[in-house]
Amino acid sequence: MSFDTLVARPAFGVSQAVRERLMLPELRQLTRHHQAMCPPYARILERVWPGSGSFQSVEELPFLPVGLFKQADLRSSDESGLVLRSSGTTGQVRSSIFVDPENAQRQSRALVATMKAVLGEMRMPLLLIDTRTVISDPGQMTARGAGVLGMMKFGARPTFALDAALDPDLALIRQFVEANAGRPIMLFGFTFLVWTKLYESFRDGALDLSNAILIHSGGWKQLENRKVPNGVFREALRRRFGLNRIHNFYGMVEQIGSVFLEASDGYLYAPNFTDVIIRDPVSWEPLPPGRTGLIELVSLLPKSYPGHAILTEDLGEIVSIDSGTNGWLGKAMLIHGRLPKAELRGCSDVVAAA
Amino acid sequence: MSVNVYRGGGGFGALPIDALVTALESARLPFVPSFPQERIELVGRFAAHLQRDRRWRGVAPVQALAFWLRKAAVTRMADAFRARSHPQAFTTGRGLAFHLPPQNVDTLFLYSWAIAFLCGNANFVRLPEQASPTILELLDPLIALLDEVGSGDIFLTYPRADSAVNARLSGVADCRLVWGGDAKAALFNELPVRVGGKSLMFADRYSHAVVSAKAIARLDRAGTDQLAKSLHDDIRLFDQQACSSPHTIHVLDAGEVGLAAVHRLLEKVDILAREAPSTDPAHGMVKFTATCALAVDDSLVVARRLSNETTVVELARSEDRGVAIGGGFLSLRVAGSVAEVAETLTGRDQTLTHFGLDALSLERLSALAASRGVARLVPIGSALKFDQLWDGYDLVAELTRVVRVASFPAGGTAS
């Protein structure tokens, strides 16, 4: 099984050519599996992607639009499991993703392999820049909650830095840092929380995090207007806290467990069992490195739902392939944000009494 | 409480609501017969101005507006109106007409205004708060012409959710024309117009095309090109979001010749769309998602993404009637007869554009469609052509008041 092979290697250690060769047979098998187990997916393949069953490359693999997971409950498993939902702002329809125990185990193995590349084998004391309440209701798990829960496995003695109202407990944070002075610690939080609750709560030099590794994700959400570029974010944290080891990651609930991790060059790398294809936003043809287009995510993980190839509504570009930064291989990517929303003309006003 | 009145040249000026109502009440008073020569002249001059103005060259919606408003056309409308007049009666406007045009079709408010103006009404028109440059540039010459003749017609704007203003202005309206869909209609249904007044609601509608596959297969190349252009215009002028743009194409006579000719026609429609692409990538994703969702529901048998501009799906079952995605999304539905077309129709449907139907089929279809609430059957290529007959209303009849003036007692009594 190439998934087992790939997940056993250092997560960013397999070159692009080798991983494509290893992934392709398994992607074929996954496609057949979903076809057999998920009749709606079989209908999409047959009627929307006629003749695509014998794809010869990862680029030819039929993909689903990310928005479909908001409109349909697709599952390829008869097991019981849990439904994950995207965070989504108020009023938005949220994705629902069905995860059975086997899928959850694949996700977990994949995440362990990926995080090991920056965290190593040892579990460090973990400070979460979030509130405990985000994980308190397993029946209503949000993507943020799932992210926090997923990352808790990688640290020891998790400490939550924020209270239920998302206000930072400054004394608790100081105490955590002082108690762990001189040994490696791990921080995890969503990007906008790290910025507004950690960065903005201290003055330069007021807290020494030079021994910390920060993992962050999730972007800016409702704080889009306060967004700072990644380079500024990294430099500001370095200056304020002496924090040098910062790793953003990119992933989505529709392909949970597959995360693209930031190397020291500031680019996001695809782990071995995943691939990323940038497509022209109009023709959907694959684009070469350096060109911005729609991001398609390919992953060997999704088995209990047909999400192994998803065309997202995010824009990005491939910066390099097999760069070798930190010894990492595969595709390195930059994210350029969301595709601007469509607006149609027409005689029916979208909002009442426009 | 105040509104912003458009003064021309891109500038608005605030006007307290009381002053506005006073101005409207005084504009309402003078007697104006329907289709007076000076109003015909004014509309004709406005149309001539639009036709001359270089900036509107090639701007199809404005050209269509100017063509519709040109003096010859308006004169014909007036003549037809007079030919229908009653003996011992005359017609005038109903009084004050309150226009609430849709947000996103820049030219519609001028059709609405022009008919009411020609009928002899005083008018006030609520423009969208974010009025497009097109709207304001279209209005500038009109306002100049209206000022010349001392007209009291007013183009204004205010926050759309301001229910106090909506209520106050509705209360002075003798007729209110609400364009823009169900939610907007529901909002205004709560607000009474002047006693004896009327409110015309133009709700959300869905439209269809009905074609004969056999007739399309028989077309020569030029005929196919012409039909493709007509269908393209129906679909593309407002991104398929106009209520009268077809979403579903019912295909008759497919049993004999199949759907191949229809697909070839739609490929030509797509080529025309690609010459002036108007679908942004996000809407391409919306269409792809809708396509996959239809497959999930087992509602389509095959889907073709011809380009980012055009997606064509073949519906699976006769109860599948297509979806209003817009922006170049067409559902093909095979129908064995016009009765099978009609069985999908409801009062929510507005226009049936047709091609290749013989006179008998068209007559049967129109009767069946009318019985289900559909009030417009026009050839493909005419979907977006504004007509005084709209949504089952004769707008001229709706916007006029017929005054009986009898010199001699009529026979019989109606006590």
C-alpha cells in the first residue's frame, strides 16, 4: 500500500516524481472504492466526468468542487462515525464531512507524520492560544475545535491561554513560559488569535519565546481587515518574543488531516501522501509553477467520503518543486486568498427592497 | 427624514420628506391626457439623444432602450392605444406613479418611467443607493429634457430598508410598480398605497425555451447561426438573471432526430459567449457545484461544461424541470408533446421563448401555459425585449384612468 509506504517516510522527504508514481495506483483504487461505496459519487463520475475512469496522471484525476460538501452528504462507508463541519461564518451553509474510525486513523497517522517534521519525536509542553470551550462539545465539533483537538495530541500538559470570552490570561501565559524556561515548548493557535490575543497583549521583549515552536493556521476569518502579510507576521513575532520557529499550515475540513506545512522559507509544502495542482481559473487546465490559479488538493487520506481530489475556491501558486529547503521535497506553494465572490446582474434583487 | 434627489451631473441633493411630498402632490394636480404630443416628443428626443451618443455604441441594453423609446415606436403605441379608446370617455394618468426598479438591470427603470409618463402620470423613481454610472449617465439628458418642459418627475434614492420612507411614499402613490422579486414585493405588500391606488408587483420568475429538435436539425448554417445569436442574446444580456431569460430548454421532436442538433446549436451559443466572456471564475465554480449536486440527486443524465461560460445538463426525469443558476447554465428537458412542456409550468413562470413550433402547437401550448399562469410566449431572440404587455398586465391600461363623460343618459339604471 503506497499510503503506508509514504506515511512511513519523513513527511516531506519524497520527491515529486516518486510520490506521483506511488500515489497514482492508490488514487485509482480510491476512486474505484468511492465509486463502489458512494452511489452519488459514481453518478458524478459517470455523468459529469464521462470517460475519466482511466486517468493516466494525477492531473487527470476527476475532482469535486469544494462547495459540493455544503450541498450534499457524501459518504463511502457503512461504519458509524462522526460528521465534521466547517467553521463558516453566521448564516453560511457549512460543509459536512463524514469520518469513520478508519478514516480518522489515517488522518491521525498522516498528521503525526507531518508534524514530526517540525516537532520531532518528543512531546513538548503545549500552550494553546484558544479556549477550552472550543473542544467541549464533541457533538458540535467545528473545524477550529477539530484543529485544537488534533494538535493537542502533539504536546504535553496542554494549557489553554484564553478564557471562554477569548480574553488572554496573561498571568497564566507568563507562568507557563517561566515554568518551562530553557526547554523547548510548543504553541498552537489560529492565526488571528495568535496575533490579537498573544502578539497584541505583550510589549516587545516582555515575553521570551525563543525556545518555542509556533504552529498556526486558519488565517484571519472575521478579522480580514486586520490581516497582516505572512512576512510581517513572522518578523513581528521574532522581534517581540524572539520567536523564530514559526510554521503556518494550510488545510481544510474537506480534506482534514492533510496539511501543508510552512518551511523556514515561508512557503507551504505538501506532505508525501498529498499533491497540489494549480489550475487556470477559467479553463481549469493545470498551470506551471509561478502562475496563480485555483488550488486543487489531492490526498490519499479521504476514504470514508469521496474527497481525495477537491477543487477549492482558494487561489495560489506553486513556487518550487523539490526545493530541498530544510531538506523538504515536493511542491511548495503560496496562497493568494479566496476567489472573489461571483456577482450576477439580474432583475431579482438579492436583498429585500434593494 | 429626507431623501436624496438626483440633480444631474452625478450630484444628489437632500430633500426633506415633507417637502418632497408637497412637491409630488403639486405635480400630481395638473390634468394630463394620455399620450399627449409633447410627452411623445420628449421621449422621442431622449431616444434620439441616446442613439446619437457615442458612449452607448455597442451597449446592447441601451440600444434596445433607445430603439423602444424612439418617436416612431412611441407614436405607434399611442395610435394603438387611441384605436382602443371608448366612446364618451377620455383617458388620463392615474396620478402619481412610484417606481421601484430592480437593483441590477440598469435600463429597466426607464421603461417603467416612460410608459407611466406617456400615460399621463407624474412620476417618482427610487434609484438603487449605489446607482451605477450607467444609470446616472442615462438620466442626465433626460433630466435636462424634463427641466426644459418644467416636469415635476423626480429621481431619488434613500436607504432601501427605510420602512418609514417606503410607507410615506407608498401612501401618496396612485400606482406603485415594484420590480425586483419576492422579498421586495412582500415588503411593499405591507405598505398601503393611496386610497383608490394600485400596486403592481413583479415577483421572481423563471423562464423557459421550447424548441423543436427537428426544426433545428433542418436549419442551414446561416439559420443555425442566426438562432444561436438569438438564443445567446436571450441568455447573455443580463447574465441569464433577467426573469425572462430561459434556464430550461424543452426539446420537442427529439425522438425523431435526437438531441445532437440542439447540442450543436448550444456549442455555437457558447462560442458567442466566449467572444465576450462575462462569467467570473467564482460563478464557474457555482455552476460546477450545481452540476455535481444535480448528479447527486440523480436529476441529470449527462453534463457538459462547454467552457467557463456555458454548462449544459440533460435532465433525467420528466419531473426534473431545471434550476435557476444563471450565468450560462442550461437544462435540457426532452418533452414528448407540448402538453408535456406545459405540465411543468406554474404561475412562477414568466416567458416561454419558442422556435420551430407549428401554428397549431404554439396555439395549444399558449392555451395550456395560460391556464397555468404563464402570460408570455415570444420567439427566441425576444425574451428580453420589453413590451407594454408584461407579466400578464397591459401596462398602458394599468397606468391610465378612464374617465366617463356622458352627455345623454344611458339606457337602464345602476342604482
